[in-house]
Amino acid sequence: MKARKYEHFARARRPVPRRRHEILSYPADAQFVFDTGKAVEVEGGYCALPNGDLLDAYSNAVVRAVEVVGPAVVRVHPMLEDPRMQGIGSGFAFATGGLILTNSHVVQGASRFVIITAEGRSLTARCVGDDPDTDLAILKVDQNVDIPVAKLGDSKKLRRGQLVIAIGAPLGFEATVTTGVVSALGRSLRGERGRLIEDLIQTDAALNPGNSGGPLVNSSGEVVGIATAVIAGYQGLCFAVAVNTATYVIQELMDHGFVRRGSIGLVAQQAPIPAALARATGVTQAYAVFVAQVDSGGPAAKAGVKEGDLLIQAGDQVLTGLDDLLRALDHHAINKPTLFSLIREGRLMTVTITPKVRKRG
């Protein structure tokens, strides 16, 4: 017992090697970077910035974008006969020659407009193209003046959380700037004529009355959207037409005076597919497009479509309502034979319809 006791004493007096903590163990080639309060550049292009410098970078990005696009933004006053109906909107020059892009709902009810430029010049303009289905319109300034032109970007490159800047004339105040982020992409809203406006950008950049038609800009000073709508009563729910949609609409309006879309010559509505009929035909969708009327001599009539038919598919597009049918009848469908699947008297059948250009208006 005494020998064991002395052995414990001797072990306690022996020097114990210091334990090496793995957390303090570094490779021999490790490099250390200490915070100096300035931007530090590291491999891969990442730049670590203190909070103050981050705010400065954010502010500088907004200021640069506004300086680039701001001079192209204008205020739009429709010249209406009834002074009580005077409205206001925004727009921006997208091409030389005094061409202004704005919202369709801004130009409704007027044929002449007063344009106030960013530097305060008062000009007049007329509408040369209008597409209510996308809420876009083109104005042309009457005077031979040079208005700075905004550069159109690519809305497909947008990402959720990306910084965006809205510039416009809310409540009549020129060149007002608000900032926010892209909240969501690919949103849809129903326009004034009932057709869905698709591929909208949702943002929390504040839009107020008068902002309509103003540009939504990225940090590079490129227009990525056109302000179009605000959900009343809900903060941060603002929408803009994607600039890629606007680019197509601009080209159509300049080339043809209206946006070409397909038509097959019928009146239709959404209708449920009875469960027994769905089982008998093997159709899995719950709704289809019910044909209420067929225009005599139209593409659908020529293909043999009859009143009472249920259209269930057009090409690769499943038809569960009128929105699906309108989507299938875009400009790509014009004069292109398309296979339609339909149900008639309990039987599944197909017909080939060649859409024509929808009549203007």
C-alpha cells in the first residue's frame, strides 16, 4: 500500500507534456489576413468590407445608376378634355428620336400628352403604339430634341434578392428614387382586359401613383423592368413588366403598330370535366376549355371544331382555362398548323387548326 502511494506521488511530480489542441493547429503554409478596416481582396474575387464601407458601396451603386438613367426619365401628363380627370405617369426614352416607353393605362383616354424632361423642358407627344395586354405603350415627342436614352438590360439575368432602383415621378415629383430588391420573378397579374400579364417582376421598391411607366433599374444602370402596378393596402407588393417582354412588344409596335397574337375564331370559357367523362376518355385534368361559339369561316370552324366541344390540349400546352389557350396562341402560333385535342360526345379526338393573326382591338 505504501509503495503504491509513493508511486502516485512520483507520477504526479513528472512533467506532463502539453496537449496540442487541434483548433490551434494550422498547416505550415497557412496565410493570415488581419482586418485593417479597409477592403481586403482575396482569391476568387470576394471582397470583405466592413459595415461602413458596405453602406458606402451600396450608396455609390445607387447614385451611379441614377446618374446614368435619371436623365432619360420623363413625366407624362395626358391632355384630357375634362380637367378633373387629369392623371400623371412616368416614362423613359428608350431610343433616339424622342421615343418614350410608358404604361398603357397611363395613355388611355388621351391622344396628346405633355412630356416634362428631367431638366424641366416641356414637350408634347402622341401615342404611336399601345398594347393593353402587357400594359405598355410608346409615345413619340413632336419636337426635334435629343433626350438621353436609357439602356435596356436583360431581365433573365435577374435573381431574387438583387438590388433594384425605381425612378419616376410619383405624385408629380420628378426624378424620385426608391430602392429595394427583387422579391420574386415570373409573377402574373390580370390586366384591364382580363388577359394575364405574365413574367412580372415583384419588388419591394416603393411605387406610388405617378410611378407607372417609370424604369426599374439594376445597379449597372440598365433598365430591367417597367413599373406597372401596386397592390393597394399591402406594403412592398409592387410589380414591373420584365424588360425582355417590353423589348418584344416595342419591336411589334414599331413594326406593325400592334402586337400580333394568334386567333382561332371562337368564344370559349373554362369548364370542369365530369368525372365519368374523364374516366371514359382517360383524361386526368380537372378542367378544359368549353367552346361556346365558333366563328363561321374561322380557323376553328374550318378544322371542324363545333359548339359544345371541350378543348383539352393545344400542341404541348394542356388547356385548363382561357389563360392556357391564350398562352398557346402567342405570335409563334400564327400560321402554324397546331394539333388540338378535344372531347366531343364522350369521345377523345384531334383536329389540326392553323391560327391566324388576331384582329386588332
